[in-house]
Amino acid sequence: MVTGPAVRISPTDLNRLLISLEVKFVVLSECLVSEGYCLEMGTVNAPGIHYNISGSGRLVIKGHPPIELKPHTLVIVPPKSAFRIEAEGFHRGQQNLRTVDGDLVAVAKDTIHYVSAGDGEPEIVLICGYFDACYGSAVDLFGALTAPIVEQFAEQDRLDTTLRDALSELVSQEVGAGAMSATLLKLVIVHILRRSLHSNNLWVERFSLLRDPQIARVFAEMASNPGGQHTVNSLAQNAYLSRSAFMARFVEVVGQPPMNVLRDLRMRQAAEQLRTGQIPIEQVVRNSGYESRSSFARAFRKAFNMDPSEYRSAADAGTAPTSTTLGLHVDCVDEAPARYVAPEFS
């Protein structure tokens, strides 16, 4: 008998988490694989999203069962995972597929990569992107993923249209193209995480925040209102846990103590306000939940290696770092795709 999912995050808390989530592309590509071909892709230090536009075949990640690809199949591949895409020929007894190294045939145009295996009509067309989905430098939502996420969507979900629009935005290189493409990718991530409310698929249980509703409620409150007067005691009360139980559960789920996470969330908010508005620094300090400018400045300097006023000047000049290029995410965002070494697939 099929049973429903375990008790998980509430729709209200998931909504708050999704509003606060930052999503950015590392790279976006279009992959075309002809019948009888196999496209092998190397490792990248970021999760990958692969949406099958048309055709059939399979995606094979080392150490995991092959994933059948049909139109509108979406696969999220864990970071640092080499994989291969096989066109439908393997179903017809073509055991010796012609293998193409994706790193060698990739053609870059602006921020788009085009990767093709075979020179005939493609059997499989996928839009593939590596991305960063995080809460500032505090929590990388997909960073600890160790097994693929697989969901079958339908034509009416229009995810193919959304991803093609993201490609078009990046190709256009118009003002705001990066922001628009990131927004479109976030729409896709929202589609996936919505399914965590009802899906029986086991991938839902791989996200600590999605399977622990008490800690999720607290984290959602912190992420949506970093400047609130949060303390360990108030957060524990909001989770309906004792202080010690809350601390243990929070670290287990999130990976860091709550006050460390809160500081990072506050610095992200402060950087955004310094970057995008003319809010006086004193107001930024208050909005961040700090009572004194000196304590705020110390925390900000530790995060960004510059004072708030210096950061605002750098932002005006277009040279200020963003919160997602700090701490846990520097490798994910800045590292180029690793040179591919063909793995031994089982």
C-alpha cells in the first residue's frame, strides 16, 4: 500500500523559505545527443539541473541506477558527479555507443555552452544548468545532495518554456539578463520543491529542512526576518524544544549553530541594502538587528573584508562582492568545471 510522506515542512514555512532563497546560474548549456551516441560529462563543483526537452534515452551517474529519460523528465545531479547521457540506441541493441567527451566538444558563446554528440538529427535535446541555490553564505540547499533527484513533469507545466526563456535571456546579454535568467531558474526550483509537500519520492527525505518541520519553521523565520530580536531561547521556544534539544537538532539539520547562521543571514540582508538602496547606514544597522554600529561593523568586516561605507562605495563602482561569493559558496560559484577524466561506470 502506498503511504503519504512523513510529516514535513508546512506550506507556509516552505513559502517563506522559497521567498528567501537565492538562485544563480553557474553555467547553462544545451545538450544534443544523436541516436547511437553517448555524451560523457565531467564533474562540476555545483549541482546540475538537466531537463529533457525531447527524445528518449537514459542518464547514468556512477554508483546509481540508470535514469530513464523521457520528454519532460527533470534530473538534479549532485555536485562533483560525473555522468553520461545515452541516446535511445541502447534500447535497440546498440551496445557499442560512440562516446563523446563533452568537455572537448563544448562550444561557449557568452554564458551559454552548446554540447553536441553526433552530427545527425539529435535523438535527445536537454537544457542543462549548474546552479547555486542558497541562503547567503549560511546554507546551500543542494550542496550536501549525494543522490540524484528525478521528477517527471508534463507539457502543461511549461518548464521547457521557462528554461528556454532563461537560455534566451543569457544569449541576449541585455541589461538584467543575469537577474532574469536566475529568476526563471528559481521558478523551476520552486516547481520541484512544491512537490516536497506531497511527493512520495524518497528524494524529499534527503533535505533536512524539508523533513524536520520544527527546525524548518525556525529557519524560515530567521531567513525571512534576519533583523528580528532572535535569541537561542526564543528560537527554541518557537520550535517547541528545550534549549539543548533545539541546539542539537539545529546543528544536525543545518550544519551550523543558529547564531552563526543568523549572523550570515543578517550580513546578506545588510549587503543587499547597502548595494541597492540609499538607506542610511544607521538604518541598515537597525534593520540587521544590531544595537550598535561598532558591533555591526565588526561582523560586516569579518564577512566582507571591508567596512560598510567601503562596501557601499564598491557597490556603486560595481566591484562589491555578493554574499553568495563568500564562505561556503566560493568554490561553488568561482570554480571552473574540472578537467574530465573518464570514470569507470558500472
